[in-house]
Amino acid sequence: MIGTRFPADEELTLILEFVAASLQITQTQHDRADTAYNSVTSWLGAEGSPLEGYDPLLFPQGSLRLGTTVKPLKKTEFDLDVVCLLRMNGGATPGEVYELVWDRMWSHKTYRSIMERMPRCIRLNYAEDSQFHLDIVPAIPDISKGGTFIRIPERPSPKLSTWRTSNPKGYAFWFERQMVYLEKYARAQVEPLPVQDSSAKKPALSKAVQLIKRWRDVWFKDDMHLAPSSIILTTLAAEQYNGEATCCDALTNILEGMVVFARSNRRDLYNPANRAELISEKWVKDEAAYRAFCDRIVEFRDKWQKVLDTARSPIRGIGDVAKLLYELFGEPVVGAIKKAEERVAKSRDSGNLYMERTSGSLITSLSAPTVSSVSKVRPNTFYGE
Amino acid sequence: MANKYPRKGILGVREQAARMRCSFSAFRTRVKGAWLISVGRVQPSTLSAAYKIEIRYKVGERPEVRVLEPRLTCREGEDRIPHMYDQECLCLYFPPANEWSGERSLGHSILPWVSLWLYYYELWHATGEWLGGGHEPVPRKPLRN
């Protein structure tokens, strides 16, 4: 979106970036997840393992792969998804594939104690202090579709099982193309988790997606059954994204696009990496969920516009902006504002804080041309009576 | 004996006003009797409001700084704004610490503190905490005649 640059948007962007950073999985958690799924890979592919011949390959999918993880609102644990691909040429039933992975994991004493059966995956519940659980999704290549397509056993009950086609890698490639994100993806037996991006380097689209997912968690917390899924929000966001450089501009543009989508009355949204897969099945089946999305996305857009207006207004302050942001994203806003203040505190402590004389604005870094138009903020102690 | 470097002394209101007009031309500064009165705008950060503030100063007294508009408000659930004299003037420095004296130019010392105060005032609204440090105010005892 091309628009006038408002000075306030820069500071707003900084706060939003801190909000996004506080929502994502920490480096420590990321490293732990990395170690955890490397161990699973070794165990599954070890010499003598019944899976050895299938050359098991584990790779992250979903938000972990896209860099759009968002700390859940109520639980403290992240859901991390890892695909376990067995190089099989078909012939096996979905139930057999699931059980093959299940049995091998079960033969490991440690895994046995933390394993849990889920309809589409095997969940590993790590100790609470890890703050994540790992969902291992067994899969085989989808020969009929080829490329990066895979088939996943769906197991709603021990007796029932069907195949579901998926293309998590194709989706990730699509998402990355959308954000013009050039990254060499190493082909290794065990593909490392993408290096955790520091907030500053992280692309604007990923941050915008994190903020939109967080808004979803906050605004649907009392009726989560109506909430749009992460893949719907991520897909709509990436489709609307137009190369904006900051998450603030990206969010503005994406929300406009989402409102247009909501007004188009379209309920069918397909996986861009698997055109046969309807990702908005819920909207087709559940009118209330579709309506809730349409209504609340308009509200989100309106509230966001209010955030921008307030930020740019000369009669409204940071407190007013914070209040509106809090309504949208909740608790992390307070921490983000404190984090943004640290720049000022640091400059003040080191005697490098200045005030621009015309506007009266505080300046934390001096460039040569501004030196003559600023006054130093001398050491002081606020007092009170 | 002529002193090549005259001793720095207390600046009179006319001298203060001249310095103020020179460095802060956007402020309207005038002298009324013994008083210097200067009004102008301060916007601590781009996200902040642009506050119209007034400085009133008389030699030998503490500079009084008031916010004219937008009006300062108390935070929901609290009964006072921190670091103010009588909820009217800003408490910018701790007098016993000699952080300010009449030898200093108002514009270069007091004004940056006003900007800093307003910044922390807004953050107080945003976070519920006064992040700018300082001395905790002591509740004032009622005055007796």
C-alpha cells in the first residue's frame, strides 16, 4: 500500500514488533524442540529399527516452519508440528503407517511415558518446563500427486483410518514466495528447524500473521469453536500481503483485503499448495463461524484504523494507543511498551538523551545535522509532594 | 582587577527570556513585571500528544510548569497523578540535589525535563507504572494556621 508516511507509524511499528516477538517461541524453546525431534529422528531411523528401510525424514510444518508461532492464550504450551515422512511406495493402509510409527516410538521407554494418541498425530508431552508438545504427524509420499505432496493417516478411532492429502512443504514455499523471502532450504536427512529469526530481521508478513492470530485468540476466547483456523488466517494474510516493509503497513493492507474478502460472500478458500484441499470447510458447514469471522474482521479493521488515527493524533497520547492495542492483542502490549521505553532509559542513563527544540521530542540517537537543534536532557530526579 | 571570565551568576528574567526566544522561537515568551511567562508545545514522542505547556518563573523561586492542553488526567482507579505539586505543577527535579539553579537557562534545562515528564506520564497511563524513576512522594500533612 502506498500512503503518506506518518512519523508515529514508526514508533507504532516498534511496539507491534515487540508484541509479535513476545508471542513467538523463545530461542531456548526452539533449541529444545530441535533437540527433541532430532532424537526422535535418530530413534526411528536407527539401525535395526523396523522403519530403518523407510528412511524416516522429519521436518517442521505449520507455524514452526513459517515462523508464525503464537503463544496460546490460556495454556502455556506451544503446539509444534513435525512431519515424519516414511519413504514408502504405498501398499500400506493408513492405520498400518500410523501404527508402525507408534510401535517404534512405544518401544522407547522415555517416549512411552509421554506419548498420546491423536487423530492425526502422535503427541509427545514433554515436561512442563519445556512449554511445548511435539505433534509427530506420520506421512508417506503421495505418489499420484508427486512433488512435495504427502498422505497422512487420519485416525479418528483405532478402527477407522483414511488418507488425507497434504502439502506442508508446498505451502511453506508458497508462503515464502509471497513474502519474497529468499532462503536456501538445505536438503539434509534431518532438516534443521529454520533459524529462529530475531524480531528485527523477521519479515513483516510473519509478524502481521502473528498479530492476526493473536487477535483471533483474544477475540474468540469465549467461543473458540467459531474461530477461524490458523491456516485460513495465514493464507488470507499472505494472499493480501503486498510487500509492505513494516508489520504496521502490512497489517493495514491485509485487514483491508480481508474485509473485501468478507464482503464478497465467498466461503471457499483453497490451499494454494493443494488446490484440491478446501481449507475453509468449517465456513461451508457452519454459517455461524463464517458470520463471526466476517463481523469480527470488520471490527478488527475499524479498531485498527482507530489505532492509526490515535497514534497520529496530536491530542492523543501513548496511553490512548496502548488502551486500543490492549483491546486487540491483550497483555503483551504492556510489556512491548516497556520494552520500547528501554531505549529512552538507556540513553538517559548514559547521558545521551536529547530533546529536539522545535517539536520538544526526545531523541535517543544523534546524527550530525541534528546536533545544533537539540538540547541535552540533563540528569534529574522526578520528585513529588 | 578585571575578570576575563565573569563569574556565572543568577540570570535575570530578561536574560532568561532572551535566551528562551533565541533557542525556542516557537514558544511565546514574555516578561510581565518580575515574571517570565512562556507558552509553547512539547510532543515527547511521535506517538505522544503535543502538549501546550506554560512556564512561569520569577528569580529566586522554583519554575512552575503547567500543562494547559490537552488536560492531564488521572489514571482509572487512581486518585492522583504522580510527581506533581498539588496536582497542578510538574515536579521535574529534586531541589535538595542541586539539579537546577537560577544560573541555568530555563529552556535548556527545564524544557527537556518537561518532555521527559510528559513521556513518562503517558507511559504511566499505558502501563500503570511510573517508569521514569524519582523520589516517591511523601503524603503532605495538612497545613495549620
